[in-house]
Amino acid sequence: MSRFLQTYGVLVAFALLFIAVAARQPEHFLSPENLRNIANQNAEVGILAVGMTLVIIGGGIDLSVGSMMALVAAFGVLTLNKLFPNGEGQAVATSVAVCLGAGTLLGALNGLVIVAGRVAPFIATLVGLVAFRSVTTALADGGELRSMSSTLFPSLANGGIALPFLLDSAGRPIVVTWNILMFVLMALLCGFLLNWTRFGRHLVAVGSNERAAVYSAVPVARVKVAMYTLMGFLVGVAALGQAARMNSVSSSQLGLYKELDAIAAVVIGGTSMSGGKGRIWTTVVGVLLLGIITNMLTLENVSNYWQGFVKGVIILLAVLVQRGRADNR
């Protein structure tokens, strides 16, 4: 039973919470529209969380992803608006490329600072958290950047695949948005990299014992730079989805505390904060678990001010459970 709970404990917790909320609010919670909204509203955090899982398994941490997300989104919207007079399609396509490219480059920058500069990941990414947000605020002059594209750019997040057999409250087919599908795709991609590639094996080796990995001829520096570069790419994907969904970038709010939500999902999923151990699918369950908790608090008319407290308690409990597992071993 102990081994079963260590492996599937987060899934058991998810099932129990789902049943409890469904029993209390069946009409609202179980509606297809509400379930779709839970997945859609947490898709960006989910994308960040699967990347954070790889980083933490590799023995690192990235506190900059929320601020980086805002900066990357700002670059994308500014590019779109700059090129919009030349044609909406070209402007949106270039904006997508800028978001993905800027995220990748900023992630690589984090990795190079950590590896070449020999700066602790906590410090390096803490600097990024402050610096990226500051640059975003300066670019937006402390306000908001709004996209000139009223249809095509928002459709990147709000469009998707309609399910004619599921209807919303207005009688329209439920749409599985591109954001949700991108979350699923990124989770599958990261799961494949972790479990079926040499990079994944090297990542686990570095996170488990970096000195032993060096003696085993694992290219530790390249693995670290690669994992932060991949994290940056995923930030670019999440930033694009968030900016498209809102069709704007708030310099002070976009991505705010997203790094904490991502880390919370990773910890709840059972990934060891000391590195070397973790799974992508449990992180996905952790994301959905946090989404259900937020949805439950909203349905119960609990103030938004208390949601951070609840998440903090959940993270603490998850860490205590992990420590208990380590002590038992």
C-alpha cells in the first residue's frame, strides 16, 4: 500500500477531490463547459509545469518563468503591432516566431549564466524574475499592450476543435481549445524526452548525482543549458497562448506568480526537489488538481485573497510528505 501511494498518491488525491466537489456542486462542476474551462485556464501553467519538472529533475530551479512569460508576450505583441499594417497574417506569423524564439533565447541565457557564470540556479533565475518583469514594465510604460489583431491572433488560443456531442449553456458545441491541445502535446513531448531519450537519462543522472555524472562522461554543462533552453521554449509557448487568449499583455499581471503555480504542481506531482526523480504525468495531474481547487473555491464564493494561502498549504503538505518518504527510505 505504501508503494502504491508513493506512485499513485496524487492520482488518488485527484479522484477523491473530484468526487467530493462533484457531490457538492454537481450541476455547476460537472458541466462540460466548466470542465473545459478548468483545463483551458490552467493550460499555460501546465506547459510551464512540465518544463519545470525537467528542470527540477535535473537538479535546477527556474523562478524567472512568470516574468519571462510577460516579457516574451510583450515582444510578440509589439512585433505584431509593428508589422500589422503589412498584413494581419504576416504580423501574426512573425509574432508567433518571435515568442518562441525569444523564449528559447532567454532560457538559453539562464542556462549559460548558471553554467558559464557558475551562479546558483536560485540566484540566477531570481535575477531573471526581477529583470524580465522590469523590462516588460518599461516596454509597456507600466501599462498594457493591446494587440491590433481582433480575430486571427485571439483564435490561436480561443479557437480549437468543436465537439458536437457536448454542448455549453448556450447550446453551442464545446470547443477543445488550441491551448489545451498544446498543453497535451507539450506534456507528451516532455514525457518522451524524459523516458525514451539519452537526454532524459542524462538529466536524471545529473539531478541524482552531478559528480558521478561527470565521472560517467555525461556532458553536464550541455545538459543543463539544454534543459533551461527547453524551459525557455515552453515559456514562449505559454506566453503566446496567454497573450492570444487575452489579446493583450498586462505588464504587471501577465505571468505573475506563475512560477509558484508551476512549482506547486511539480511538487504535488511527487517530483523530488533534490533532483533525479520525477514524472511528467503526475505533474499533469498536479496541475489539474490545483485547477479543481481554484474552481472549487470559486464555486463556494471564497475570496480570491485566500486562494494563495490554500496553495501554500498544499505545497507545504506535499513537501512534508516527500520528506516523510525520504525518511522512510
